[in-house]
Amino acid sequence: MSGSGEAEVGSRPARGGPLAGITVVELAGMGPGPHAAMLLADLGAEVLRVHRRGHAGGGAGLRGRRLVAADLKNADDLEQVRELIDRADVLIEGFRPGVTERLGLGPDECIHRNPGLIYTRVTGWGQTGPRAQQAGHDINYVGLTGLLHAMGAPDRPPAPPLNLVGDYGGGSMSAVVGVLAALVERQVSGRGQVVDVAIVNGAALLGHVMWAMRSDGRWSDQRGTNIFDGSAPFYCTYECADGGYVAVGALEPEFFTEMLRLLEIDPETLGPQRDQTGWPQMRRVLADTFRQRSRDEWSRVFADSDACVTPVLTVAEAADDAQLLARNVFVEVDGVRQPAPAPLFSRTPAPQPVPARAGALTPTSRPPSR
């Protein structure tokens, strides 16, 4: 393995955080695996990203790692990677099923050598099933779970939710939950295990409320007819006079009443809030009203209210929002503005994120945390 500088596993100064002392080996990939590794690094784990020479990647997405170059087809490099894994608490890999087995880094071999290892496998379709060996991306996984069909306007094709619902909500967040649960269980059993993370499983779980509402007739498969899909005039976005938008989430009657008061709309002209037959007229009235002022003017009107009306900010604007600044939601790492670690901890706060750094890591005799 190669890199710039020398360092040993476990030799770095403690950065703190609730996962301080936990070592993670990440076999470089794309999508949810790297994001999960970043979240673990944010929480204080030492993350070693093993990448092909010349394919380290970079940028803000790799913060908190040490980057280790290795040729897994080279016997010497492969053995060094095995020794890194021997001393790790967690391994994260995102290859298709069977790839790590062919490399000699499969779960049976790795856990045999390191019985306490949490071997985390992150894929789209999972390790089993007829699609297990197929390629796919976020839009495919979300589409198969029924979630994509529910997103977007009724007269338009389904709208992809960026790649947040599949890759990151269903994939990396499930991976982190799985790793943390397995680490807790290891405190009792002393044994590691395989954590099989599939985006299709995790994404489907994100839709639990939709399935619960469907079971009692409150959710329809017809897009644009459900309370959270933008069809309700009190839970959607409206264009303002300057072309900006506001987000309206006045679900509860008291919030809806407060919104109408600040908009200076007589509730009697709209009819009952939950009467869907009156929603088209209600939407027209609200749309006409919001178009009378700019986004920022409406922001000032609703700033101190419980009407649940807020501006729709761009990514650049979000970094300067007063609430997000007060919560330190964003941080600069190596001159790059990006989201800060979350959640917040009272006694073991997450360390300040640091840029990824290269190094040739030589395994030591330090055992994994138990």
C-alpha cells in the first residue's frame, strides 16, 4: 500500500466524539457506503478508506478519513488490507454480492480472523433475490418500492427525490443504524456479525407511514390525492411575486387559521380545511395571495408565527439562514462549506470535521475496541 506520510492504526491523537476508539475500514465505492463511513467519522471513529491507486476521489465527501492506496490483486497489498481489517471494529463494503469473496475478503474469512468484526455490506438490491446481481441506482430502487410512484404532480411523470430517499435515507442511514446496533450487541456477546444493508429494504422502511395510512384507507395509489404529496393546498409550495417560493405546512387547524389571518383571507370564503371538494378553489385563492408579495416579504410576515410558512431557500442561501447559523448546521472544512455532523451530543460532542488525508498505514498490535 502506498501514500504520503507514515502513520499507524490507532496512533492518532484522540479526536473525541461518541465513537472515539472505534476503527472502520471502508473499501472505497460510491453512494451510500462512503456516506455512511463519513457519518461514522463525524462521530469520532477512525475511518481508513482503502482505494485503488489513482482513484482516491476527494472533496468534502471524504472528510474525516485516512486514504490508503492498495492493489487488491497484489498479494502483498491484499495481506496488508487483511491485517488492517484484523484490527478494525467495522468493515464497510459496497460491491455486488460475491465480489469480496472472490477477492479473499469475504465475511467468512474476515470474521474468522477477527471474530468481533462488524462486516457491513451495502448494496441496492441486497445480497439475495433475483435482482441481487443487477446494476441499479437510487431511482431504480425507489421506483421498485412504490415510493417514486407517489412523488410528483398527478399530470406529470413521477419526480425523483434527488438521490436522498434511496442512497442516503434508505442506504447510508440504515447502514449506520445497523453498525451501531451491532456494536451495542457486541458488548453483550463479544461477537461480530454481518450487517446486510439493502437500499430497497431501507427505502421501503422510510415509507412506513404511507403504508400505515394505506391500510386504513387514508392513502391512495393515485398520485396527487394524498395529504403529503402536494395535493393539499395547505401542504405544498407557492410561487411569490419575485419568482421565489414559500413552503406551506399548515396541517393542523390552528396553524391553518393563523396562516389565513396573516394572509388576510376570510376563512368563510374557503370552506372547511379538510373538504377536498373545496381544495381547487382554496389553492387558487392561496396562490393568488402569495403572488402579491416577494418571497422575502412573506418570510418577514410569517417570521414569528406558528403558521408553518417558510421560504424555500437555495443551497447557497441556506448557509446564511439565521436558524441554521444558530444551530451551526454548516461548517467549513478546508475552506469548503458543508453540513456539520449531526446529531449533537451533550457529553461527547462530535469532533470538528477534518479534510481527508493520505497516508501509508501500518497495522499495529492494537486490538479492535470491544
